[in-house]
Amino acid sequence: MDRKIVEQVVEEARQEAANLVIWDRRDTFTVEPDDLSELELADEHLRAKMQDGRATVYLEYGSIYKLVVERERKARPGVRAGFGAGID
């Protein structure tokens, strides 16, 4: 993934105080809003300190294939997401 795209998504997550979910070839990582300030964008990788500094994750830009800014979902009370299927 291009570094400029990663920078834009990280900045959007910081502005909205939202979770940043990162998928790479190894695993999926969720960086919470409190940890976004600890995110460092280097030339070849992204470094994330997580879990109150107890874990540091290095992600090469080339291994990242999906980034999502996870905003808090607002649903109406009583509405359930999903679908139903019937068997005849």
C-alpha cells in the first residue's frame, strides 16, 4: 500500500478519534484512538505501540492490504442487523 494513502487514513482516524483497523499478510490489528498518537510512519514501515506500550507492531507498507477507519455505529433502538432464511 502506498505511504500517502496510509498517512491519509491515519490522519482521518486521528481527527475522528476512531479505531484504525489494519489488515496485513500476517494478521489484523486494531489501533484504538488512545494509541493513535503513538503511531509512527517511517519510510518503509508503520510502527504502532499498542496496549499501553506493552506491544509494538511493525507493519511494512507492502504487506498492508486493507485499512479501515472504524467509526462508532449508531443504530436505532430495536433494529437488528442481519438476515433470515427459511427452509421449506
